[in-house]
Amino acid sequence: MGLERFEKAIDEELDAVAAGRGKFKAVRGEYGTGKTFFSRWLEHRALQRGFATTLVQISERDTPLYKMETVYRRAVEGLQTKEWSDGAFRSLIDRWFFNLEEEVLGSGHVDVTSADAVAKAVGNLLEQRLHEVSKTQPQFAAALRACHTARVKEDHAISEGLVAWLMGQPNVGAGIKRTANLKGELDHDGAAGFLRGLLEVLKQTGRKGLVLVLDEVETIQRVRADSREKSLNALRQLIDDLVADRYPGLYVLITGTPGFFDGPQGVKRLTPLAQRLHTEFGDNPKFDSSRAPQIRLQPFDMEKMIVVGKQIRDLYPSEASDRIQAKVDDATLKGLAEGVSGQLGGKVGIAPRIFLKRVVDLVDRVDEFPDFEPAKDYKLVVQPGELTPEERAAAGASVDLDDIDLDLSQSDDPRGEQDLG
């Protein structure tokens, strides 16, 4: 709900990336405004348009933003295309080798009966196609050439080991790396070159580009000062590289809370980064520009929640669709939405997930039991245990007995039950 206003701008930006540009977008919003859903929506839209996509969760322990080699490895591990949701990197390499072989075999200049001659010709063509990448990261092309040679010789251990090295995986055996004259592990600068190599492989296998989502970037606010400074600077450098088209065909999206963009431990700690992300937001979000480097999402409101509830009801597959429409009418959905929101402190922004579960549960019962009447047979109860930690914090719900604030002046029913009717 509500993302239609961004469609034109996002499509224009994806078209620019498909033409060889680099693009950066920042999405801000409080908890419950749909930042994660926006990311998934953008990924889905990009996949349908012929892009590859990947999502990387930033974490100081597992994936620090300032370590490009780790970000690259996570990105390749999560790579997906419209055809492949798992193992996309290996499938793309297979497809690329196949395309090169077909071109070589169809040229008429190679002895097709000689595996060595074919492998050499494919290796030469491979280096031609990765010429620009080889200028800054020659090991990427070297590893691919050795990988293809190993495949021709049916040396699967060498081939798989080199693919793992191309994916940035650590602890690849020295013997495997020696077959391609590779040394050491992938470092920060090497990963930047590998990312450009990946973009070139994607292009040559028919992909329009790559959408890279950096999720939970706001977590860098809570790390040590030195790590935070390095992460902010890495983000600034990434934006500059995209603007300079050093990553042609790459679209980077980050998400964060307003505190990350405006607070003292976030973007504002690095003035050059704050300048690059600065966006003026007026009082009326209706007039926010979707083309700005930073866009903001608005909280889910009651009207949107009810509309989504109607869509679920109308899409529900059932032979008793007339009964569902009659018993789960618009008034019932409105009462359910208000009831869920009320039990979560009136905070509609954190209610959608719980509300949608309740809608499905309610429709299930109406579908299964002909004599079920929502107004008298359904009790709405929201238990703290079914909320995520973020939802509990946002709703002010207690986690355990030690967190309960006792107020003896209150005489309301503590059971948390509410009649839907």
C-alpha cells in the first residue's frame, strides 16, 4: 500500500542503471513504516525487469560495512535472478562459460576436436571480455580462466574451489589457488574489483544490472567509535564511486530510521556523507520528491490497513466465498483493525502484521464452520509473546514479570480481551 507514488522514479533509476550508470537511494522511516517491504518490493520489481538482486544485512560482528570483502561475499551468497533464487552465482558462471564456448565453436577458427585448443580460445575471449576489469583486478579474470580450464579437464575440485574463491570465500586451499597463480585472501580493494567483475558477468549473461540492498545500516550507530567512523566513510566512498560510474550497472539501496540520518551517532557525524544524503522534507509528505537521494515512508494508517484486510478477504480461495463476504464484511474488518490497534496502544504503525494474521484466522474459521459468527464467537487477544522485540518496545508491552509496571490506580480488565462485536 502506498508505494505506487515511487514507481515512476524507481523505474527511471533502474533504466539509468541498465544503461550503464550507478545509482544510490536511501529510504528512511520509523519502525513499522515498511522499509523492509519497500526493499523487497524494489527487488521484485528489478527481477521482473531483468536485474539480479541481493540483500546484505549489515552487522558489526558478521558483515561490517567498512569491510568490502565481507559485503561482497554476503552479496554473492545471496545473489538471485528471475531464473535462480539459490546458487545464482554458480549458475551465472556456467551460463557465461557456455556462451563463450558457443561463440568460439561457432567462429570456425578453432579445432573443435581439441579440448586444449577450445579452452585456450575461450580463455583468450574471456580476457578480452574482462579487459577493463583486469586493469584493476587481474586475478578475477585469471581465476575465471583457470576455472574454465579445470572444467574442460573435468577437474571438479579445482573448478569448485576457484568458484568459491571468486565468491570471496576464505580458506580456499593453496594448491587450488596456485593453478591460477592466485595469492592470499580477498581484501578490501580486491573485492571492489571483484564487484566490477561480477557486474560485467551479469551484463554479458543478459542481466540489466545488480540491485544491492544494504539492510540495517542504522546498526553502525551502536558500534565502537572507530568502526562507526570507518563505516560512515565507506558509505561515503561507495556513493562517490557510484556517482563516478565506477560500478556501472549497480543500484544500491540503504534503509534506516530518521535517527540514523538526523541523529548525532549517524550520518551527521561525517559531514561529506551528510551533504551527499541531504534532502529537504517539507511539512506535507505528499510533495516529497521521489527522485531525491533520500525518500521517507509514512506510517501505516487505519485506512490502509482496512484496505489490505479487504484485499486478503477478497483473494481468499474458498468455495464459501459468499459466506465469507457476508460475515467478514467491511464493518467487521474495521472493528478488527481498531481492536488490534487499540491493544497495541493505538499505534497503527506496528499493528499490520498482527492484524493480517487475525484476518486470515478469522476468514479461516468462517470458511471452515458455517455457523461461526465473528461478532459473538471471536475474541481478540494479543499476547506480548507473539510480538517481536521491536514491536513490544514500540507498543510498550512488557517482556516478562520484571518489566511490568504495576499501577494500582488502574481498574481496567487486565486480561487483554476484547469482543469483536
